[in-house]
Amino acid sequence: MYQYIIKNKKLLITIIVIPLLTLVIFKKHLPDKFKNFVREYILVYSNISNLKLKVEKLEKSKELLKKKIDQKDTVIFNLTSSQSKFVFVRDEKDKDYNLENKKINIVKFSNEAIANLTPRAHFEFYDNKIFLITGVGQILYSSAEPNNFNSNEIQFEQIETNLFQKINIDYISSESSVIKSILIAEKFIFVSYVKKHNENCYTNAILKGNFNYQKINFEEFFDTNDCSVYYGNQTGGILAHYKKNQFVYSVGDWYAYTLEDGLRNNKPQEMDSYKGKILQFEIDNNQPNILSLGHRNSQGLEYDKDNDILFSTDHGPQGGDEINIDINPDLKNIKNYGWGISSYGEHYGFPESVNPKEYEAAPLNKSHKKFGFIEPLTYFVPSIAITQIDFIDDPISDERNFFVAALGNDLEEGDMSIHNIIFNKKNYWEKKIHHIIPIGERIRDLKYHQNIGLLFWAEGPGAIGILRISNE
């Protein structure tokens, strides 16, 4: 046995040494394939060491590049956070569409600095001005006079605030979409955001300040104090005007049914949690009431005060985006919209790769009514990544023109568009017409202004869009 090992050792040494000598002596004359063979299979340990060194260098380069990107973002953030004015420049060409007997004109005004800084922004109207809050917390305003939006440039002023100090400037600049919504009511201003307590605790929260144009100092108004271990997009966070001295606020489910074992939960259906709910607040009281439950990720809220109806949108999972209606909302009769027991969508990966535990937790039955829930006015399969909703009434008929915004990335599926859906006000479940107006950009927010048109925020170019409809 010992002699066998010795012989094999000699053979092994011979196999290694001969190619090495050949490589050294005839290096210049050997073909590249042979050289590569020796390096990869004969000098395998040396090759592994070299590869490890290369990986280490790449990791260091990656870290250095990330630092440079973070530094660039911080520089841009610092510059823009202290900048007093922002000019949005009109695109060279408007877009025009013919839609049955209507003519649609679309104008966009963009700002490169904001486009580089954050994809997100939200509108608010107050004091005959248009307000805009970006995803990193800049609060801008401009005149709502029609001539201002018929020019080649729109100038916005920035209001100084303490938002960057209250929320944490590093967190804001790194995530770029921490801010979720803005609302101004009765000389108070509210800002919704995702609060970071630590690396394993994120919550929905609202800040409140006394409104003025010089400087706004915000203080904490509300915190769900219900930690989620991940920062994510399934958070809701939309603020909307409601009844006198009141507002409503959506809280997402924070991936309740798709978290890993031990974290998966049923909070959207539990009344002792704010997750998956629409909440009602008095402007001077930070203790909310649950107005409705069974929501996944409502990113659109609009209240019809004349008829006491709250409209909302909800992101479905893989399909199943919804437009929902709450007629005569009543804290004594809280409505349930069914998530995650009922949905017209499926869990992600369906049908090829589905986690059965997700269906055990959230079966997604294809009816709401049969299980005691409120049916959506309409739903979308496939999803359009639905966001904000607003409406315009036809003055001479019972028709109500709804406009809903779509994010997503597939124009053919109705993403990156504004959907115009006409319902009968006397019977909202009678949907008359559904038009899709392609924009070609992810639409984060929209809001109708009677003197300007339908304002929308296009994420890619950091643009304010205006959609106007007229008779041909």
C-alpha cells in the first residue's frame, strides 16, 4: 500500500511538473488554450487565490462606487433642500389625443434636479396655490392662476421646514420615497411618512405643523407604533380631506400574508391593529378611529362631501387592483373590504411557484359579497399598479368621470396611464365607459383643479403633467 502511494505521488508530481516546465520554457510559443488549461486545472489553487483577490477587489470597488453614489445623492439633496426656487420647464411638444367626441391635451413641465433626487411627489391645493411635496420632503408652492400653467415655465418656491431634522436626513436621502402624502387644513399642515425607529422597526407616522410660508416646524402627531421589520412599499400612507375638521388616512398591510414564518399575520382583519385600515382623525386629536378594514395598500383616497361617499383605491397582489366605495361611512357600522380573505388577484408567482402557506393565510376567494365583504366598484386583472383617484361630474347628466392613476411598467396592460372611467351616480355599479389615456410614465399622483385641469405627477422625468379635456 505504501509503495502504491509513493508511486502515485511520483506520478502526480510528474503530471504537475512537466506542464509547468513546458509552460516556463516554451511560454512564448504555446497556444493560449494550453496556457489557460494549465492555469485552470494544474495551477488550480493558485487560480482560486487569484480569483479570491479579484472578488475582493470587485467588492471594494462596489463599496467605493456605492459611497460615491451616496455622496452624489447627498450633495444633490443638500443643494436642493436649501434651494429657494425650482423651475419646471415645459416639454417641447404637447400630446394630443382624440377620445370619441372629446379632445385631450397633455402638457408636461419637468425639473431635472428633483427627477434625480426622488421619483415621488404629491399635490395639495390651498390658498389659491398648488403645493407639491417630494418624496424626500421638500415642500414647494406656486400660484394656481391658470396663466401660470399656460406658460413655458412654472416657478415654485420652497418653504423652509425642520422635516429633514425630524425624520433624519441620511434616512430620507438614502430611501428617496419616505414621504407619502401632504394635507393642509384649517391652517395646519400634515405630512405622512414611513418612520424608521431602527433597522428592524418601521411604522406609519404623521407629522403636524402650523402652516406659514416662512418656516414650518413639525412635531409628531401620530405613530401606529406597530413595527414592521422591513422598509417597503406596501404601506399606504395617503392623507385626504374628509368631513369638517377631519381627515382620513390609509395604512397598508405591510406584507401581512407574505412574510416568512413567524412574522405572517392577519392584521388587516383585526380591529386591534391599524394595519390594512383607513383611519379617521379630528385635526386636533391624534387618536384615530378605524373607518374601514380589509385593505392591502390604499394609495388613493377622495371624499365626496356633497353625497357623503369615500372613494379609495387598493393595490392588489398579482392582479386584483380595486376601486372601492364607502357610501355614508359610519363609525358604528365599519365596512370590511375583504383583504386577504377575498381578492380578484393571486399571490405572486401563481400558478407556477406559489407558497401554499400564503394561501392558507390569505385564500383570496373570488367573491367579496359571499364572504360578507364589500365588492369593489371595479377591479383590474392584470393589475395596473393603481394609485390616486379623483372625479369630475357632468353638469347635465348623472355621469361621474373618475380618473385613476397607474404606475407599473407595461403600457399594453394599462400601466403608466390615466384611466378615465365613467359611472352612473345613481347606480355606481353601472360602469358605462372605460378609457385608457396612455402617458408613458409611472403616474404617482393626480388631482383635479377646476381652473387648470387634471394635474398629475410623472415619476420618470420628475414632471408635473396637466391633462385637459374639451369637446371637439
